[in-house]
Amino acid sequence: MQLTKFNKVVIFGVGLIGGSFALALRRANVVNEVVGFGRSAATLEQARQLGIIDRIGLDVAAEVCDADLVLLATPVGQMSDLMARIAPHMGARTLMTDGGSTKGDVVAAAYANLGIKVGQFVPAHPIAGAEQSGAAAARADLYAGKKVVLTPLPENSPETIARVRKAWELCGAVVSELTAQQHDEVFAAVSHLPHLLSFALVHDLAQRDNRDQLLSFAASGFRDFTRIAASSPEMWRDICMANKTALLGELADYMQELETIRRALAADDAKKLEDIFSLAREVRGNWAPQ
Amino acid sequence: MQLTKFNKVVIFGVGLIGGSFALALRRANVVNEVVGFGRSAATLEQARQLGIIDRIGLDVAAEVCDADLVLLATPVGQMSDLMARIAPHMGARTLMTDGGSTKGDVVAAAYANLGIKVGQFVPAHPIAGAEQSGAAAARADLYAGKKVVLTPLPENSPETIARVRKAWELCGAVVSELTAQQHDEVFAAVSHLPHLLSFALVHDLAQRDNRDQLLSFAASGFRDFTRIAASSPEMWRDICMANKTALLGELADYMQELETIRRALAADDAKKLEDIFSLAREVRGNWAPQ
């Protein structure tokens, strides 16, 4: 099996994640044909016109059976049904990966729907900005230098993992591996909780009679803190539900942290506040996005 | 009294706020002489060399008695002592303003220390970025298009308010007025609370054994959410303490908001989460920093 060439790649969901994957593989000159499936005929036609896909898929069975690689790039909530549709038609050489932001639920869906072909599926989470969405937002360099986390299954062979890893690396990504549980715990802490907190702050202010006055005085600190509160409500609802256990744990920790700060403030414990702020500043100052 | 010219301006604290005020008035060509005071001789000399001030002040009494305008641009915690030093020497025509981020405490300090001259002091809060600090960070355009909130006192005459307003407008600022209490409530909500929440998130992660792993997967959402956690611990300790009452109220509201979200998540109430996220997105999406 040649690692670095893909005769046929089939993409379910030709939006930002799926479309950028296709464009990146094309730019790397490692794919002969890209076939796209999706719920919207207009989006698929747009993706074809933008050169993201060569053809719009009509028959899942016919397209998947001889595909080298299938990418699931739909909202996570649709992946279970999609896997059930695809599984019977996957050829012996067909590998599958996905672009979902949560992994425990995707892995569970894979075990429930892929049967003995579960070993052909290597779950993945590309950590790439989702400010925009849709085929028109897709870019060949979306994954360049960005992290992609694989959460391989015990059923994956080393060769299968290596080939899926290579596909993401050919997109320019820096690939690492975690277990699905590790992944979901890490992202509950550094992504899902911050989104929840940002939504919560804006929602808290949004319900007030004087919200326009409040917002008229908000400045750059508020702007940055709440940028992620403009994210897709549906997507983040699904992520929160999918990663409920880890997120509830993070939320409990954070509420405890706030209670500690509240008590320090109420008790005029300026030293404690400064200690908390100082450690935060030190750690944040030494961190840079990778 | 001519509104738009200042023969002599005296600035206490020639850092970002004070230095930028001086540079802006100079660029507007409305000041003849700027005299600077500060705790650090090196900073004062730097400010002189950078053309921010004409002279380093040596004698508060001599410099303040014939000043048109005094700006207090030190940390808020120092303003009370400073006012006590300055008050006896303020001339009948000398006006005073400040650049503090909280106003209730500054107003209280004014009443405690300025005596019958309190009517010459118009408290102000310039809403201008404080990412950097120090004289070297001062810029003539720091206030251009930025909001400055005045919280006038009942003892201020309309002419006094108008002249201090004009000084900030000549710096390029968009000036509005609130009471000190309104100011502190508004900024507890849109600035002080977000800073506290951002510090709290980073501090929560910073204490963990796997913090390096966590931070290695943090991306742009985390970056923006935590940018303000790199702010000065001393400054934010003082702001939190100075605005304790309003901030405790905001913190309590926010913890209640988190509890609402926690319950929705624990109860699998996806609809409620989506409603919360949707209102937040709508309000955040329609807001733009002014």
C-alpha cells in the first residue's frame, strides 16, 4: 500500500473542514479524484465549481467501494447514520477518518455502526478555526501548521494509522495521538469550557434591560473574551451534549475556582487575588498558540 | 476662560495613559508646556527624551499653583496620597482630572483629600487599551476615537466640566458622562468580570499536573478568551478591590448563569443550551466595539 497517493477520496460534507481537506490534498498533488456527498445540492454544485470536488456523488455504494479514503466532515450528530449507510459498501482497502470536534461519541458511533470494518476507521479532530463555514470558506492551507489529533482504535493496524496520519500530514497538519477519552478531557478544558463561559457571559448581559448601555462601553477585552460567543449555537450545543461528562467536570472545577475568588474578594484578601492573577499571567504569558 | 488652550499641564505618572495624554495635546497644538512627576527618575528622563514632557517637575507646589490642568495618571491606589499632596497648592484656575479605571474609589479619595477644591476635579476613565505600559508605549493617537467616561461631581461647575471634556476631546476621545456608581456598575459587567473570569480559567488550568499537555492543544479560541489574563496582576487586584461591591454582584449573577447552564447540561436539555447560545450569538454578532 502506497502511503502518499490516493486514487479516490470521498468526502461527506463539503464545507470548511471537508472542502479544505480536498483542496489541501489536491494542492499536494496526491489525489486523482475527489467525490463529494452532502445534503445540499446547491452546496455540492458550488464545491464542484470551486474545484473542491471533481464529481457530485450519486450512489454511496458505488463511490465508496473502490475509495481509498472516506472523510466524514458533517456535524458530529449526523455521523452515526452516515456510518450505517457507508459501512456495508466499504471496500477492503477503504480507510475512513473524520473531522469531528468530539471523539468519544464518534468512536461509540463507529463501534455501533461499522461492525468488523471498525478497524478501517481512524478518528481525527483537526484543530482548525471554524469562524467561517461552508464550501466558499474552504482553503487549501486551512490545516497548514495546525494540529490534528488522531484517536486510534485498538482495531486499527499500524499501517492504517500511518496512512490516515499521512493524509492529514499531506494537508500540512501536525499530527498527534491521544485516546478518545484523553482527547475529550483535554478539549473540555481548553476549548469547550471557554466557549461555554463566553456564551454565558454574553447571555447574562443580553437579558438585562440596560444591555445596550452596557455593550456601548464594552471594549477590546470584552471583544476578545466574547469572540467565541459568536460561534454556531447548533454546533456548540452538539459538542456540549457529546462531551457532557468531561464538560460537567470542568464546569464544576471552574465554579469552585470562582467561589474561591469570590471569597477572597469578599474577605478583602488582596494578596490571594494577586497570587491567582500572577500565576495566571505567568502561565498565559509563557504560552503561545502552536 | 478659553476652552481650547492650556498654558501648562502637569502630569503625575508619565506612562501609557499620562504620556499619551501629553502627546495627544501636543499634537493638537493646544499646550505650551507639559511638566511631569513620577516615582521613577529613569522613567521621567525617558519621557523627557521622548518629547512627552518638557520638564521633570521638582516642586509640586511651584508647578501646580499656576497649572491649567493636572492629570493623575498613576495607579488608582496612589491617587489618595497624591491628591493630599497636590490639593493645598492648586490655584483657583487649576483643574484636575484622572485616568483611573474605577471611579467610586477615586471620587471618595477626592472628597477626603481635596476639601473645598473638590469642584475643580472632574473624574475620568479613558477606555484605551492597556496591553502595554510605560512611557515608551505612549502614543499621540492612543485616545483617537476611544471612549472617555467622565463622572462629574455635583460640585463641578458646567464650565469646569466643559473644559475637562474639551481636553479629552482634543486628545481625540469620544466623551460621555455617567455617575460614578453607574460607571462602576457598567465596567464591573463588561470589563472587570471578564478579566476575573479569564484569570480564573488560566489559574484553574495552571494548577494541574497536565497543564503543559492541556496548553499544547489550546488554540485560537483559548488564545482570545485568555488574552486579558496576561494583564497586570497588581492593577487588576486594585481594580477588583476598588470595585468590590459591583464586582461581587456581577460575579454572583454569573455564577447563577453557570448553574443554569450546568443544570441544563446535566439534564440533557439541548434545547435550553441552544437557546442560551443563540441569544448570546445574536447579541455578540450585532455588537461591534466603538
